[in-house]
Amino acid sequence: MSDTTAEAGADAGVPVRLAAVYLPADLPRQGRMAFWDPEGDPLPGTATEELTVVRRHGATGVRRRQVPALTLPLADALPLLVRARRDPAAHPATACWGAAALHALRLAARGRLLPGLTPAGHDAWRAGPLEPADIAHLRAVAAALPAEGHAVPLPGPGPLLLPQPEALIRSFLDAVADTLPRTPAAPHTAGRPFAAREPQRLPDAHEWAAEVAAGMDAGVRISLRLDLSASDLFDDGEGAHRAGAAIVQVHSLADPTLVTDAAALWAGRSDAAFGPRARVDAALAVRRAARVWPPLDRLAEQDVPDVLALSEEELGQLLGTAATRLAAAGVAVHWPRDLAQDLTAAAVVRPAPGSATDGTGFFESEELLQFRWQLALGGDPLSEAEMDALAEAHRPVVRLRDRWVLVDPALVRKARKRELGLLDPVDALSVALTGEAEVDGERVEAVPVGVLAALRDRLTAGIRPAEPPAGLHATLRDYQLRGLAWLDLMTSLGLGGCLADDMGLGKTITVIALHLKRARTEPTLVVCPASLLGNWQREIARFAPGVPVRRFHGPDRTLDGLTGGFVLTTYGTMRATAATLADQPWGMVVADEAQHVKNPYSATAKALRTIPTRARVALTGTPVENNLSELWALLDWTTPGLLGPLKSFRARHARAVENGGADENGAAVARLARLVRPFLLRRKKSDPGIVPELPPKTETDHPVPLTREQAALYEAVVRESMLAIETADGMARRGLVLKLLGALKQLCDHPALYLKEETGAEGLAARSGKLTLLDELLDTVLAEDGSALVFTQYVGMARMITAHLRARAVPVDLLHGGTPVPERERMVDRFQSGAIPVLVLSLKAAGTGLNLTRAGHVVHFDRWWNPAVEEQATDRAYRIGQTQPVQVHRLVTEGTVEDRIAEMLESKRALADAILGSGESALTELTDRELSDLVSLRRTS
């Protein structure tokens, strides 16, 4: 068939239902695969040729028959055959040839290719040498080949004969071997033997080709068994010309259990088992092995190639590259069974004598740690004297502990140069945790010993829940008790840690419990965003009543008379007063929402580092937002020096993790994880053992401070409105009260909402504490790939929130009462699909009738007087079909009417019960004094 026909046949496609049969050629690479239909159905396409096959005729006879067939060159057929191997629709013959194709490709991948000549003297590759397992696999495939897979009769006159499946598959393996190396990528392809596709005649290579063919088709292989027992070199240093002997062994390929020494084979004692050609095949095998390792040439000079005396140098060669090259050529090297080959070296880090014994105070010591090579035999460390003896050895095999030990020259060099320098405690801990160190530009195994190993074990052991401290008015969940135990361990060792739990898992209460458990007289400094000051103060008062709390914020801030408890400050105040804070002794410093200091070069991060303390705790739900330098910034504050300088960290860890390939990336991630895992506790809501403990819905009130503008407007509105209310009565008074409450709620949201200002998105957050806190909440939610609903009762506020978020490049939609139904449905679809992670909704328009289970967070930007309305809105996310815990966030301005209503609802006093039933109208019935107490702004200290 012409090349044009072949290409057309390939283009037409070959259904795997057709039976495949291999058609050999004089030049193996010109063999082809034919595909034909035993059922006689028409073949696809027109590019077919006639193929002679043998089919059954009648009950007992067979006869030739011409059938149409699609034929392909091997290179084109191989992908189809490989796919057919696993295709249930493939014809059994095609699937069987697919197994043969896979076998041929695996042989080529292992380098099992030998050059040779065809009977006509042309260059041809063959598959070989074949190991016993390869031959067994070939025979198994041949046994499974159905008649349709070898139904093309042998050429020539005489009786009708079919090719034997085993011989046909062996020919196929050779054809694949002869096809694959001949690609345009092969060097010097044109006109070169064994590279060009065109036949190349090699008239002077018949003898060489015969030897290669004999080796490939030989029935034996050889191996070398090393014998050191006759050597006297090891005892007295004499006889340097003989360090041992290599004894030639002969193995049968047909029966791998047949093994004999060459001496026995030449003596005729193994002829019955190996056959008459065994000596010739073994001699040829020795000659081939000598091409790989020249010292074996001496065997060819002997009458019987049975034993080769070895010098020290030759014995050393067999320790390294020589054995590797011989193994690749099919010649194994067997060392004596009683020869120890388990001499190893590790870089060992040990504290100086007299150091602490339990790890406590480890980092307070200024002692440097010893870093040196330690050799071990069978895992048992060598003594200094034994390493000295090894360092003086100049032989590949030495006598240690009454046994011969195989010695890598590289180990001898390490025994001679044991000292690797000194490490400071932080560097030593890094080495201990990763189990690796860099020595002369190479990463090697490192082993901590003594107190360093004990410290490593304490840091990496599983965390058992701690006992809750006295004075804590709360029941901690199991995972919170484990977090408490971890923080207590880290701070007691003089280390720091980053608690990186998901939002809503209780990081604040865990730190409050830690403060109580440490029972220090020094105060704890908490640095947090301004929007969280109120939350910290409330949580401390709620869960640790009696513990002093002071805000170090605002113009009247002071540390005078400070004796203990908590001091709360903001990042801005801390930055401005770092020198003052640094003069105060602190038992612990806590950085809440620590992503605020993720830039180590920022003024805030630099200021935080100047405040001394024995214990540092970072709290964040997003330890890494953009790159690993942020992780470095957090951990270098909590445990200074742990990750080394930032430049070294970027080079050693970050670049490999962020930019490396799959293998490099995986190793780099594992190495970095071993280093940072003890210092960073990360729990997610999806982690086993946490979600079952969480309620389906967690509700949190977030106290928010008023800005100066809000506070001034709030007081002015209260003052003017109360004057009017006190002089009114009846319906007029009720109207004035409702107007006051509405104005105050708008002020709590944003001054621009109350003032009816037309304002752009720029600068909105600076005028509203709620908007600032909303930014922080959404940053955390979005960093966790979460979604959120933001409810407000004012459409004007919803528009401001939406404009502000869009200005910050947050994908957001706005749904309110004026949203057309089709657009409303499109918004819901976009949110549920994850295309839009934030949906802002007006409370009345979207409080019912929507299914928004994509949301794991619900934010109530302002409070509705009737909690049932808020619950209905929350139920847009918390409903049947929700598969994740729902976090409900209620933003409450401190000291305002919102704050007071929240307290009533929480305490369930009589007024709260009235509000639950009738909502805002109940407040109109309060006396002037009660109303004034409700709406007056209370200053927080």
C-alpha cells in the first residue's frame, strides 16, 4: 500500500472493534499493523487494501480468504493500540496487541534496545536483552492472542501455516524497538546507521552483530559474587594487590532458580541443567560485561573465566559507578551477606554540656549549639575513637566492631571533617523541626539530640485539651481547649504562636483563657483595629469578670497605676506611642487581626517589634493573603529568627513553594510545613472534629465605636429632640420619638445617610465605624473564599455600601425593593453560583422569599427593633439546603440606642419582651426619663 493510502487510512480512523494483526517486514521498522473485520462488515472510509487471512471453512477445514483491511505504520498504530488495551469495546485481538505495545514501550523506556543487523545486512534495533520477567510477560501475551490476531499465513508454497504467536510478538517488539529511536530528534539523523529511517548497509559489522545477537538470544546471564574471606589486606595492611575476589556466577534465563559458579559450568557439572551452549553464552556475556567495566577483560585471558582478583581501587569502583553500569547491562554485583552496608552519616545538632534538660529556657541561653557529622553503624552511633579509625582508613572495606564494613569514600571524608560549625538556638530549632540542614550547598539529613530533641518532640506532639483556668466564666469547646493548651505550651517555652482559626471559632475567648491560665502579674497588651476595642472589652467583662480592662486610646490615654489585667490599644495608637508601651513590662502581647502587620517594612510592624515581652500571640483568620512573606512577617514577630532573614526565607522556601514545579513545590511545601506547623495553629470550620461541635448558626454582636463626626451629631440630635419631646404629648410626642429613633439609627450607620448628602465612594469608611468594621469582616470572609449577605433597612445606606465596596474592587450586587423581578432572579443566580461573593440587600425587600444558601456569613449592618425580622432575613442563608455553618454578625454602635436595645434583647428584661412583641412602637410609651436614658450617648473608657 502506498504512503498516500496509509495517510488516508489513518485519517479515516480505525474503530477498536476491528481485529488487529501484525505484518512483519524484512526491515523491522517497516512492519505494519492491519485492522480487519472478522464479521465481514464494511470498513469505514475508502483507504483499504486486500488482506489474505485464514478463516475456518466448514466444521473442520480452513482456507485463505481476501478481506478489506486498514493498515497503518507502527508509529501511527501504537497510540491506537495503547488506548485499545483498556477499552472494553476493543476486539480481543486488538486489546492483546495493545498489551504487546505497552510491553514494547516499557522495554524501550528501560533502555532495553540493542543494535544489530538484518539478514540482508541492514541496520536494525532489537528489543533486548530480555530478563526472565520480560520473557514470561511476552509468553503470557502470546498465549492470550486469539486466532484473529495472527491469521495472516506465512508466505511460500507448501501447506498452509500460520505464524507462532510468540515468534510474531517477539518480531513486533523488535519492530517497535527499531521504530522509536528513529526520530528527527535523534542526532545526525540523515544517512546515519541506527538513526535514519532509510536502510543503511553495514558489510563490515557481521561479526560484531553476531556477538550482540548471541548475547541477546543467549540462555544465560552472569553476575559477580564478591568474596573477601581470602584477603589478608584488612588484618595487617599487606597484600595490597589483592583486596578480594569476584566470582563469576551463571544464571539460566529460562529458569531463574538455576544458578551455578562458572567453575562448575566449565567442569561440566551443570551441562544437563544449562545445555551445551551455556559455556559459549557465558563467555560472550563476560566479554560484553568487560566493555562496561574493563577489569573483567582479565577473565577473558583465563582458560576458565571464573574468578577475578580485585585490587583496592577495583573494589572501590564496585562501590560506586562500576556496579551501577554493570547493573544497567544486566550484571548484578552481590556483596557477602555478613558484610555490613548500613554505615550512615547524619548532621547532628546538640546543645553544649550543662544546658537545660527539659527545653524550658532553651532560648534564654546564649550558648551556641554544636553542629557536626555523626556516623552510625546499623543506627548505633560510632564512638569518637571509631570515627578516628574510620578517618584514617584508605580502603573501601574496613574492620569495625568485629565485622567487615563497606565504606563509602564520602563517609570517610565526613569522619575526617566532622565539625560543621555552631548554631544559635533559633537556627538549631529550625534544623530540628525540618530534619534538614544545608551543608556546602547541599541539603542533608539533620538529627537533633538531647534537650533539642526533647523540645522538638514537645512541639510536634499531639495537643491534648487543657483544663479550663479558674475565673473563666465560659465552657470552652474541645478544639478551644486544645488551642489553649497549645498557646500555653508555646508561651511557657518562651516562644510565640499564631492562632489562625477561621472567623467565628473563638480566638478571643481562647486568649482570655490563656491570660487567666498564665496567672502573671504583668498585664497583657492587646493591639487590634479600633473597631474591635469594644468587642474585646465586652468579651473580657463577660468571660473573665473582675479582670481589669483599660483602653489605651484617645486623648486621655494613660498607663499610670497599671498593675495587671488587659490593656487594649489600636494599631494606630501603638504606632504613635511605641516608646511609651515599650517602657512598660508586659506578660504577653497579642496582635489581633494580625494581617495588619503583614508588611514587615511598614511603620506599624516595625513599631510592634519594639515592644518587649516574653510571649507573643498573633490572631488572624488569614495568615497568608498574597504571598509567603506575610507568613514570615507574622512568625518572625511571634518567634524572632525562626525563619531566618526575609531574603534567605524567600530564597530557601518562598520561591520554591510559589514558583517551583510539581516535585520541587511538593518538597518545598513539606519542608516549610515541618518548620512552621508547631508555631501556627490553623483550624477551619470544615475540619473533622470542629464542625460537629459548632452550632448550625453562631450569632455575634460586634461593638463599633462612633467617629467624632457621628458622636457630635448624635449628641446634638438627642439634645434638640428631647427638648421638643418633653414639651409634647399624645400622637405628636409619639411621632417625635419615632423621628428621633430613626435619626439616631441613620447616624449610627453613616452621617451622610442622616444628612441626606450626595457623596461619592471616596472617604466613606473614614466617617463611619460600621463601614470600617464591615471592610474588615469582608476582607476575612473573602480571603477564606466565603460569601456574605449584608442587610440594611435603608436603601440609601445599601447604595453607599455598594458604591464603597465597588470602589474597593469587591464584586457586589445590590437588591432592594425597586429591583425588577428578572434582575432580582439574575442576582440570586449570580450569588448562588459564586460569581458575586457579596450581596447587599434592603431588609424589607429581601428579608423573605429568597434562597441564598451560598452565604456562610450574614451581616446585619443596622438593628431592626423586632428580632423576628432579622431572623427572617438571616434565614435566607440559614435554611434547608445549607451545608455550612452560618455566622451571623450584628454591628452595634457603642454607647448608643442600638447598644442599649441589644443589651435589653440579650438580658430579656420586661422591656425586651415588649419589643419582641410589638417592635419599635413600644418605645414611644417610655417616660421622658426612660427615653433619655435609652438614647443618650454613653462614653466608653
